[in-house]
Amino acid sequence: MNFSFTSKSGKKILVREPRIEDLDEALLFINELVEEDTYILINKKQTEEEEKEYLIGLIKSIENKDKLTLFAFVDGKLIANTGVERQKYRAEHVGLVGISVKEGYREDGIGTIMLNKLIQEARNTLGLKLLTLTVFSNNPRAKNLYHKVGFKETGVIPKSIYYKGKYIDQIMMFKEL
């Protein structure tokens, strides 16, 4: 699945599923997010071997229809990703959603377009009925994005994340498809 769009600021964005050839860009992307110390669970830089293993597993999961992941590129540079992972057994109708957008590309409409496409494909391609996610309670940008695309808050997991020297709550959200 490939598509492209123009961001609010006029950037040409190409969106597609990941490929093994994306290894260098994927490694740079995750390590820049870690270095920024942004709102992600990973807090240590990944090695090339770790990222290669992750990417190979991700591609296999996409082929098996257990995951759907979209990478966004500007001029060949990976600037955002979003994905949904099918849960197992009695919850196989449920998908766990995540998204990351690189610094310098936030607040440009990229996350909204990518999430809306992911939601559509989660329903149409994976046949999911419910999407869930968690978000750091002190991340208003992400919370606003999730509300904008139709997620609703359903609960809080108190002090479940240790971030920048403090325990932070996670907000649980869902969207019925």
C-alpha cells in the first residue's frame, strides 16, 4: 500500500509499508527519538542488529496480517511511523495502536492523515473491530490527535511510566470501528 499527500506546510509525504531496505532509516529514526527523549517507551538506542531483527519480525507480522505498519518519508528520510498490532485469542478483533513523528514534522497534519489511513486499513484489511492505545498523561499533543481521530478515554494506569525523573500516568483510550 502506497500513497502520498502534501502536509500543511507543503512537504511531499510518501507513505508505504516498511521494507528491509529501510533498515538504515529505521535505525536513525528510532535513535533520534530516543536521543530526543520524547514520549516513547524505548529509552535506549538500538543497535543495527536489534533494529534489523525488529524490522524482519515486523515485515513477517505484516505478511501474516498480525500487524499493519506505515512509514512516512520526506525526500527518502523516514519521518513518521504508525502501526496496529492484532491482539491474540479471544481479543483477536482488537488492535493496539502506536505512532511516532520525528521532531520538526509534528503539528503539520502528518499524524492525523497517517492515523486516519491506519484506522481505515485496520477495519478493511485486518477486520479489526476495536482499537486501543495508551498515551503518556503529560503529552497533550498526542491526546489531542487521538481525540481528533475518534479515540475516547476509558481509564488511567497510575504512575506506570518512569519518564524524566517522574512517575507518569498512562491514559487508556479506545475507538470502536
